[in-house]
Amino acid sequence: MSYYFAIIGTQDNPLFEYEFGTSKQGGDGQSRFTEQAHHLNQFVLHSSLDIVEEVQWMNGQLYMKVIDKFFTNYISCFMTGGNVKFLLLHQPPQTEEAIKNFFNEVYENYVKAIMSPFYKVNMEVRSPVFRQRVAAAGRKYL
Amino acid sequence: MASSKASRLGEETRMDKVNAELVVLTYGAMVAQLCKDFDSDYVKVNQQLDKMGYNIGLRLIEDYLAKSNTFKRCSNFRETAEMIAKVGFKIFLNITPTITNWTSDGKQFSLVFDENPFADFVELPDDGRAQDELWYSNILCGVLRGALEMVQMQVEAKFVSDVLRGNDTTEMRISLIRYIDDELPPEDD
């Protein structure tokens, strides 16, 4: 199973993206998306942004669980207090709990990354440290 | 003996504290702004930070002497180093850098910072130059230079490694250039 994770800024601008595969059940952590799927993933993920806006006020939680699906691709969303969206594209057999843990860990590291004085709001997150931490969170929970 | 006395002095001196994140963010914003103002000319940024620190140091020494009650002159440069690390850094930044790498003539030493309160959260810009040119905490060099100058010591202080650059340690090298003798005012005639 493969995952596509993206962070979308307050102007619906992409800040960060990362593709990885499952590390559970003997997975090697490599994504198995086909060549075409790379582009499709971005499209599917961004098309769910409208739904994010619909559901973001429904319950006061940051983690909004699965908000959209496109055939077998499910989109889970986590919105930070500063209106930055974390979106994860995944396939069905996945517990909400695991994704929640993944988001929480990424959130923690995201906050640290953007506290760097050289980071400006809505700027692409290029920190290699952050990328490693996202990868680590992916390995740990998904 | 002198060393434990210095540690005690550092522990006992009470200073008002501010939130660490406030310091981190304020200092960070300042460095980032300097980088912007100087168009990422990091050599100039380093110089500017050093100059700012120097101006802070010139005045900070007074505060240090008043708060720490250490009016006795240090008998040698080693003692000065102890006081800087265990009293000065302790009361102002609540850290105690390690003093190492003395030269045999006792005129140069290194301060190794296990933690640097300025550098929390910081990642240097990834423009390929900042990692080699910017000394992020360079203000500290200026502070030491300024403060020591006011107590008749001319020193040169500079960073030689920084964990922000990917080095294993953050190390500042301090060299005593000379003791400044009291200079008589120029004659009138």
C-alpha cells in the first residue's frame, strides 16, 4: 500500500509533499504508485480542498478523519490552528487511529520547522530534517 | 577551588528571567532581518552581529559586575575564563559552556556550548552559502569582546564550529591579545 502526503498552505498553495509506502506487514516503505498515479494523486488530493472547507467547522477537532474518496483512494485531513492543511491519500484498510498518530507527529515537527527564523509564512517547507521526520513518522505508524 | 567558587556564584546570582522562546524568536527575527537587509551577504551579517554584541558587551559588563558582586580582579586569564563560563553565561543565558583547549601559554581557550538558547528551532537557509559563511550566534563573540575590553582585556573571539552548520559541537575560540594598560590622556601642550 502506498501513501501520498501533502501540506497545503493557507492560500491553498502546496508547501510540502512526500510519497511513501507502508512499513507494516513487511512493507519496505517504498511507494508503489504507477507513473500516471503521481499526477493523479496531486489532482485528487487538491480536489478535496473544497470538502475540507465544508467540514472544517463541523466539529472542533483538528483531525477530520476521512473526508473524501475517489474510487479506492481515501483522503484524510488534519487542519492546523493556522489553517494549514495536512492531507494524506491512502487506501481503505487503515485505522483512523494510525493516521491520527501520524498527523499528530507530523504536526509537532511541522511546528518546530516553521519556528525557524528563516522560514516565512506560506513558504515551501524545504527542511531536510522535517522530511526525515515525516518519513520516520510514516515508518512508525503506517 | 576557584572553579567551584565560580559555579556557586553563578548559581546564587538571581536574575529575572524571560521566556526562552521569546529570546529565540526575537534573536532569530533579528538575524533573519539582517540577512535580508544585507542581501544575504553573510560576512557582513557576521560583522554586524559582532558589532551589536560589542555595544551590548560594553554596557553589560556593568550589569554583570553589579549583580554578581565580583569586584575582585581576576588574577589570570584562566580565572577570567571560569568567570565568563560559570558566572556570566550562567546568569545571563542560564547555560554553562565547557572551557577546553587551552594553549600552553594560557592565552587562548575554547568555550564549547552543549546547548545554545539562541539556536533552538533554527535551520540555516539552504542557499548553499549560509552553511559555510553565517555564524548564527556571532553576537556572543561581540558581547565577550566588548565586556572584556571594559575590564582592560583586549581579546579576539570567534566561532570555529557550530552545530547549525552540521559540526559536532558549537565552539567559540577566545584569544587574549593584551591587557590594556591605563593610558594617560594626551598632553595639552
